[in-house]
Amino acid sequence: LGWLLSVRGASGTILEVVVPYSRASMAQLLGKASDVIGLLLTPDGTVCTDRALMVRYPCDSGVNKHPLTSKQAAEDMSLAAYNRALKLSGPGLQVMGVGFTGSLASSRPKHGDHRFYVSTWTHNCLRTSHVTLSKGLRSREEEDEVSSCFLLKFVTNKYKQPILIMSGLANLMIIGILGEPELPEESTEQFDEDQELQQVIDGQVCMKVYHFPAPVETNFNRKVILPGSFNPLHEGHLKLLEVASSMYDDGLPFFEISAINADKPPLSIAEIKRRVEQFRKAGKNVIISNQPYFYKKAELFPGSAFIIGADTAARLVNPKYYGGDYNRMLEILLECKSTGTIFLVGGRMIEGVFKALEDLVIPEELSDMFISIPEEKFRMDISSTELRKSQGL
């Protein structure tokens, strides 16, 4: 941590630092189971470049035995870091999760090896490396130094970026840090698009982002998201997202499809890819998530502006959809509000009558969450259902 936070610009690099040192803390972290990097730290410090989510597996002690220092543990942590960074990263940024777990020298002699594992998880690749250190060769501080340097080298090899680490050893370069018998054992698993989508459907990964326009050069503070099934994508969808996005200079527009439906089977991989192809042709960003409910979307995309129709807004504030419990409805939506969520509401035809946000009764506590998209800026009465019927689908 000392190395990491001493680097100029760290505040623009680090998303979050988490040091779950106890078993209970680790169980909680993984039970909720991050260009951006997610890393796992030793308590004495590990440094990285790019954006980062820092997470650590505890080193083994007399209580923490082998399972916490293993290949599986490092990979579980890199996956947790990857998912967390997906949620915390700025719009348009690629992310990486990195996990590190080690059993290093301690105050008492150890019967087992001194070893560590490091794992990186990106959207299309899982890489893991294991090093067994020469026992008795180094002090605890020196083993921390070696494992921290190795971690940095392992991560930056992915990005091919030059890095200079400032430490007590003065400009230590990541070269020759391991002895002859300490060669790392490495493994790599590549994911194709079908595997990436299956990870989302299975809930292993929280989302897959498709960036079809040119690379983002501006720093955006929030996502402006239009959720839907987009079966098919039509001109009304494109115009609605364009108008809503124009209301926020700091918002990057995305369409979003949930692979999981509240009352239907999950979408198949083939069907997801068919719908995604529409966005590729249109040159528009689209996210595939696994959260059909807005209160879960708010957790997945904190600080985002969601574009919804007046019919959806009416359902959101209707206690009927919360078991008839008005207070429960308030509780859930206030929790969404606490994440910075807002709803941009466009007018819709409801039972043959055009209705806008102004026609709805919104609880006073939630009124500033709902913002109207003026009818003069957007009204296009197109139905995907009717389009499918007209196309014989």
C-alpha cells in the first residue's frame, strides 16, 4: 500500500483498496461474489499502474491453512475483483481483476512451503502463476518485496507498459527477482464470446460490455442506460437514447439487455448474439447483464441514469409490485437513490392515451429521482411487438 499510494496520480488509478485479512472477511467478500486493474495486496505494499481494485487474500498463519493459499483462491479473488471493478469503473473503460494470496515467512517457523499465487481475470482471459520461494533465503520483508515485485511484473506484462517502482531499495526494477529454483508455474485460459456470455448467464460474471463505436477519448462520469429486450432494435430506441443522452454532457450512452428474465427462461447465447449484432451494425454500445430488476441494476451500475417509459415509471412506484407494501417500495427505491440512480422518463401510450411523467403520482421522497424527457423532444409511438407482428416474427 505504501508503494501504491506514493505514486503520483494514484487517486486517478485506484478504484478501491480492500484487505480482507480474516476468514470471515474473505467469506463475505467472495460470497458477494475489477484501462482498470483489480489487485490483491500484501499488507506491506504492492504497486500497480492503470486503474485498480485492490483486494488481498490473507497469508497463511497457524489458523489459516492451505485453502487460502492456493490457485483456486487466487482465481476466486481475481474474479471477485473483476466483477467489483466492472461496477466501479468509469464508462468506456476496460477492466482487469487481479488476485494474490501467499504463505510467507512469519514469526513462527512454517512446516509448509513459502509460496504465493497471482491471478488476473479479464473479459477474455484467466492467467495464473504460482511461485515457491526458497525457504530460509529471505526475511519476511524481503519475501514481501519479491512477491510484490512479481505481482507488478505479472500484471504489467499484460499491458506492456514501462513501470518504475519507488521503494526502500531505490528504483528497484522488476528483473531477476527470483532465484534459479524459483521459476513460476503459469497457466492461461482463453474465453471466447460464447464462454463470456455463458459466464454472464450463469451469474459468474455480472456483465459483458460491447463497445462498437470508436474508442472513448472523453472521461465520462456516468452511464446513460436504455434497458430493454430490443427485439428488434428500432428507430424509436435509437432516437430516445440520443435525446436522453443529450441531457447529460457527462454521460456515455449504452443500451442494456438482461440475459435473465424475471418470468421467462434465460436468453440463449445464440439469441443474445443475434440481438447484439443489431448494435454492431448501428455502431452503438450495448451491455449484456444478468439483472432484470431495476433495484439490482442500480447496484450494478451505480450513479447511472436509466431511461424508462412512463408505463415502467408507473410500475416502479406502484406498491402492487412490492407485495402491496408502500413502505417496502419506498425503502427499495430510496436505496436505489442512495447509489446516485436517476430515471429519465419518456412519454408512452398507456391504454390508448399518451402519458408522461407529469401524469404520474410520484412520492415526494422520490420526486428528484424522476426527470421528464419533454414530449417536444421525443415522442415516437413505435412498438417492438407490433414490428415483430408486421415482420411475421
